[in-house]
Amino acid sequence: MLSQFVAVAAENSTSSHFEPPSVSFDNGLVEISALTTLIGSSAAASLVLGSRGPTGLAWAATSAFCTIAVVKACISGAIPGWLQETIGVRSSASDLAVGLQLDLGSNSYGAKRVRKTLDRPIAIQCRGDIGNETSSSMKDLGSDVYAFDYSTSAMLNRVPETEPGQLTRVFAYARYNFVRKHSTGIQMGATCLSFLKLTESYILWRNNSEMLAMVTSIPWFYFVIAAIVEEVIELRRAANPETMLGPIDILSGTVPAVGRPGSSRKIIIGAAQNPRHALRWTIMWSVGAIICTSSTLMTYLLLGKQSTEVVLVWVGFQALWMALRLLVHHLVEPYDPVESRQLADQSLSSLSPDMKMRVLRLAMALSKYQASIHPRGDYSYLYDCFTASDIPPLLAQHASVYPTNNFTSSGASLASIRVSIKAVIGDTTLSSATWISGSKPIPMDLYDSCVVVFNIGTKDNLSSDISLPSYSSSHLAVPAVRVLSGKTVGPSLPTDPEKDATIHFVPKGSSNIGFGLTWLYWIPLDSGGWLFVSTAEDSLDVRGRQVGCLMTDGEVTEQLSAGRLNIGFSHVDDVKAALEMSKRGFMDIRRILE
């Protein structure tokens, strides 16, 4: 029975009249396409990415030559920056159109991988209009920028740099009725000129190549509709004067990190949003890539069945459209609707509270970037405070030392006390604030600095032998010293034969193996001693209830000189030097807010 079924199926298949189209390479299409790719691919990619405004979309896919460049450009515009770099579709055209940014959010694993392969960023960027930052958590921290789009780059070139040590100047759009620049005549005229593409379809149709006439025109038809829609949107924008600041804040310059001091800087608050980052452009590029790919495959399949006369007609039209496309790319100026908008500068101290918060968000975004590439590993900073809106209330009540002069004893030993820690502001945040405010310390100077924020006046702070005074605020911020103790990556450690114990001092900037880590804190007391607090091994979160030890300078030196903590400190003077850096960083972050 099965053999009869197979025989019938074979007979039916041989009698079928369906024959798939075959591709003939005798007409030299492959060679022609390869040659034209060398000539006009960059122009085609630039046009479809919107570098010449809406009219560029209309002309990008007029010619089937360089369609691969159009598809690649559409993909690069539609996907995030880390994926551009991963799959190799990033180009100079995509940089000028959409730039290259890597997300600093906590879930950006792809960005973390790509960040390690790139040089230092040219800027930090974040949104200044995200509303309730606490609800957005880490997702809206910002991004590190490795290439700016044409319009943003042109704006930054008009802003003077602030050199290290100089007072920070913040630039923002001047408040006046600004009307976007838009060359309606050129844009609409060039778009209408692209309708000459219909002559190709007409001639192919008259030569009995109806399917080829339709298939080869589909990409042009799709993008000309997109161009008309975008032109209408731009006309509406140009008709409405703008007075408000934009949503984008930029911190540009030689971005600092551990081992890489920062230098000159520029701060722009309220820059305009690149319209090509809008969802409609992402959808347009995504669909366009699919249409262009499908149309190109179908076109070459159909050409394999056409006569030589039809093929020559088709090739001639593609060459004509390619030449006209190059002409449009050359004659139409780069599209920059906010080119003429004026910028005004202000000192950091004269900014409004809202503007200062936007500057602080930039500092926190830079802090997150530093943590992401820190030698200690970004996992060491998971519990630090990176939310800008949390900083002002945490620093509302502060002191240079932790107050103990009002503590009373119930007869028990004061060797240890119980404290409750609300938050920690780490070294990356302090060094970011220092660079923005124009101070001289670099990230390596602030490597072991931090600010510890205590819960005070609560039951969490009380122990059986200690009582705390009451405060008007529930938080108290104190500059402190923090080092990461644990196993390091390196050669075998020396051993003291008398004590039979490892003696090891690890210099700042050393990496670790990623486990067995502990944060060690020394908080200065007004009595002259230290409160020593450490996290449990492999638990780097110091927040919550902690039991601290009271230590004198001599006890701290004895603790450090033993060389068993795998840190760089060997004397209490090292702790005191780090504390001075913490105080400077603390002053700088307060300077941004005050």
C-alpha cells in the first residue's frame, strides 16, 4: 500500500507544471551589483537613516543597487547600540544618525559585555524628565555615549570646555520662542522628484514584466510613504514655537574612571531629543529592512526569467536612480532643525533646584558608569545608592564625625555598639561629584572614600548598654572610609614563618576573584576614635542593623599592620588620609545641591 502511494506521488510530481524560477548569472548582474556597492552604499545608508531629512527616505530605496547597505542601515537604526556593535552593523552613517549609547541600567548585560571592548566614552547622557525616579529604579540611570548624532555633536561644538579647576558652567537653551529650521521647498520638491520611479514601473509593465515592475517598486513606495508622514510631523513641529527645555542632559568630556583621570568637561541641560530615537522610526526601519530584503530576493529571481532587453532596461534605470540618489545626498544639506537655537550658560550655584537635580542625575549616571568598569567589580557596588532623588534627604542632616559625646553607659563595656545604617554613598559617586564641581581629586584619590548614612533616633540604634540622643532628622550622613577585603587575583602570597600567617598588602586598583569579599568601614567618632563595621563574608550589603566595634588609633594600626585583611592600608594614617578625601568628596556633592 505504501509503495503504491509513493508511486502515485512520484507520478503526480513529474506531471506537475510548476517550475521554480531559476537565476541566471549570464547577464552579469552580480558583477554590476558588486561594482555599484562600492560607489553609492554610504550615500544610500545615510539617506535611509534620515541624514538629509524626510526626503532622504524617499530616495534611499529608489535604486536596487546598494540595497544591502540600506538593509544594514535600517538594522543599525532599529536596534540598541550594544547589539549594533555585537553583530557588526555599526557604521559612521549610523553614528551620525542615532549615535552609539550603552544603557547603564541594572539589566543591560549586553551593554556590559560591549563596554569592555570599547575605549572610554565621550559623554554621559540621561533623561531629565523621567518624573518619579524612584519608581523607575535603575532602568533610567542613563547611558554612556561613544558617538553622538550629527545634531547633538554640532551643538556640543558650539559650547566651550570647562578646564579642570575652573568653576563649572552649565549650558541650556535660552528661553525664547524658537522655531525649528525646516526647508519645506527643498524637502517636498526632492520627494516629489522621486516619483520619477513610476516611469520605470510603467516601461517594465509595457514590456510584459508586470511582476518585476511591482516588486522592484515596493521598497521605494514604502519609504516614500514614510517620508510623507515624517514631513507632515516636521511641518507641525516647525509651526509651533518652542520655549521649554528638552528632555536630554549631557555631561561631555574626558570621562574619569579609576586609573583614568578626567579633564575638560561640558554640561548641557535640556538638549533636544533626537527624533530618530522615537518608536515610529524604529518600526519604520524594522519593516523597511524586511521589505528591502524580500524585494531584492524576488527581483533577482524574476530577472533570471527576463529577456536581455528587459534586464538592460532594468539595469539602466537602477544606474539612473543611483546617480540621482548621489546627487540628492550631495545637494541637500545635513538635516539639523535645532541648529540655530541659542545656548546660555549659568554657574552651578545659580541654577534652580530642578536644574541642580538634573546635574545630580548626571553625576549619578557617571557614578554608575565608573562602578560598571571598576577594578573591584560592579557586583561590589550593588547596594550603593545611585538614585539622585534619594541623595538630598539622605544628606539633609550631616556631621563630620559620628556623635558619641552624649552616649551614656549602663555599666557594661563600650567596646561595641549597635547601629542602623540607612544607605551608603560610594567612592564612584563622590569622585563623579568632584569632577563635575571642578575639584582636583581624581577617582584613585577617592578610591577608599564613602559617606555612611545612619538611621538615628530609632529603636534600631538602641542596645542594652548604649542610649542615643534624639535628633530632629531621622538620618545622619557621616564621611567615612571603606575598603574591600577579600582574595585577590595574583601570585601566591608571602608568609610570616614566625606567625605562620599570610601577610599581604594589596595596592589600590587590584582586581579580585569575585567571592569571599567583605566591606570594611571605619567611621570617625567625635571622641577621636573609630567605629569599625564590616559586612558578613560574601554579603556586601551593610544596610540595616550592624554591630560596630569602638577602636582607638593604636588598635586600628595594630589591626592593619597584621596584613591579614588583603588591603592596602598598613597604618591608621592611611585611614585618616582616605577620610580627608571622603570629606572633600562629601563637600563637592553638597556643592551641587546647595
